[in-house]
Amino acid sequence: MNPTPAPVFDKNLDAKEKQDRLTMFLKFLILKKLLSSVKDRRVVIVESLLSPEDVRDAIAKSLFESPSLGTPSILFAPSHLLCTFPFNAKVALVVDVGYNEAVLFPVWETIVMLNNWQAGPLGSARVEQNIQKLLLKLAKIRCYDNSVRQFEERDLELIEKNYILEDICVRFCFATTRERGLKIQLNAIDNSIQIDASPPDVELPFGTEMLILPGYIREAAAEVIFTHGDVDSRSLPQLILDTVVKCPVDLRKVFLKNLLVVGGLARMPGFLARLKSELLWLMANEFSLLDKINDVQFYRYPQDINLELYCSWLGGSMFGSLEILQSRSLSREEWLLKKKVPDWTKIIDDYTIPPHVNIHRDR
């Protein structure tokens, strides 16, 4: 009997149950999957800068206080900073396009500029939602007797069960040119724009039947990432330029020539080319502070190396091999003293605490 999967950080559990579940998960991951021990190894945790403070404390408590784990030290390193290590980049505007959201942080000389970040709900989940919407509107099913019927809502159960939306997004979708993208966006509003020469349809297994995926869906799925909006619905190119505008004047051109896009969508065919064309158009027409900049450049590895998917973990591995790791890490003794993972805000607070002054003078 297979156990039912459950989230590690379940909001419905109390603090003790959350801690026990996290400890169990870490034991399963380290002892059973990695077949290793961390009792004599320093641990590097690749974390999001937007993760809650209690998550860091819970991870540290499990690794430090569990008898079967008991690591000597832990380093919590920002994922955006570690992404720059495999590219040997001292300067980069890191655009992490994850599953649920896109998070942007500029990095200057290995320092993460925490006051200039941006985030928005622009990830693979947004593209998959658009694919589902388009499937209900345009897709068809080829039955076992070779007849064709319309895709219906009852078919969504099989779509979710077999992760077909993710399969479609990864294998068949691409980012089209800006000119065709604008036509697709207008067509989604009033359905009056004719789009010629759509890519070919594809068929993929769908239980005992075949799902006919129109070429229009393959081309239109990623448009939700590039559809420009107001303050509450920014596109990914707008988020990038919003981040650049918040940076000092002398760094703006440098960041636009050192864009590092990571995450699953960064591997989509045509994604970076479309992103570049949108950035150049926005700088020339909507961002007057950047209208003198006419070039955008990206960090790239060869197409057959999927580094964008795991470069933060690779950067963590590279950082873990450095001698400086020990001086940057939180030791077990320091944890047992305060039971708190120090943050940069805590250091600032310590600076503002006045030193003790003895007001009693000898007479």
C-alpha cells in the first residue's frame, strides 16, 4: 500500500506536527535516498529570499537537533546569488521564472540588491492554466473508432491525473514572434483577427483515445507571459524593466547587458528571443528613462545543457567546496545558544542597540 503524499509545510498542522513531518522528510531524503550522513558534513541550503523566517528556523532545528542528523553547520544561501556561480558572473539581473511566480533580484559584485526586487504570478502554472482554457475552446478528441469529438470538461480529470498540461507545455509549446503574438492577444479579446500559417497540429495519447492539439494552442500558450498590463498585471518584460529602473542610473545599462534567466520556461523555444524583442520595444516606447539603451544580452550555455533548471543547486555545490564556507555558516553551538537563524535584518537591529552605559560614577 503506497502512502498518500502530503505537503511538508501544511498550514493546518500545529507547530509540533509540522516539525515532526519536516524531520521525517529530511531523514527520508538524506538517509534513504542519498544514502549519506550529514553528521560530519557542512550543509548548504539553497533558499528563496522570500521564504518565511519560520521555515528557516524549522529546517535548522531538524538538522541540528535530530540525533540521526546532527550536522555541524548550515549555510542558508540565496538562490539568486548561487545562480550566478556556474556562469562566473559578478554582475547579473537574475530572473527566476518558477512554477508559480517569477522573482527578480539584481546581483552586483556578489551582493544581492534587496531593495530592487520584483515578483509576479508569471510562471509555468500561468501557462498551463492558459493551455487548459484553450483546450476547452479549441481541442478535439479522436476516438478509438476514428470519429472526432469536442474536448469537454469531463476530460480534464484525465488531463490532471496524467500531468498532460505539463507535458504539452514542455514538449509542444513555444514563444512566437512579437508581431504574431500581438495578433494572438487581440484575437483572444474579440476573435476577429485572422492568423495565417499556424504551426501544425499534433496528436498525443489520451487514455484509449488521442488528443488533437491545435497548432494555435502551441503558439498562443506563452502569450500570458508577454501580455502587457497595468500596475496589477505586469508582464515579465515589464517586471524586468521595473527592476532596472529602480537601480542606480549607472547600473541600468550594465544589468540589461547581463540578464540571467533561469527556470523551466527559460528552456522554451523562442522564449529569450521574444523577451529581447519585447524589452527593446518597451524601452523605446514606454520607459523613457531607458530609451537611450538599444541592446539586451543574456547569459547562455549550449542548448544541450539544461543548466537553467538546476543552476542554483550547482552554484550551492560550488560554494560548498570553498574554504570560506566555514566562516559563513551557522554552527551548531551558535544555534543552541539562540535557537534562531540570524538574518541580515537582525544584524541591522543589533547595530541600532546602544551600548550599555554605566551611569553610576564613583564619587
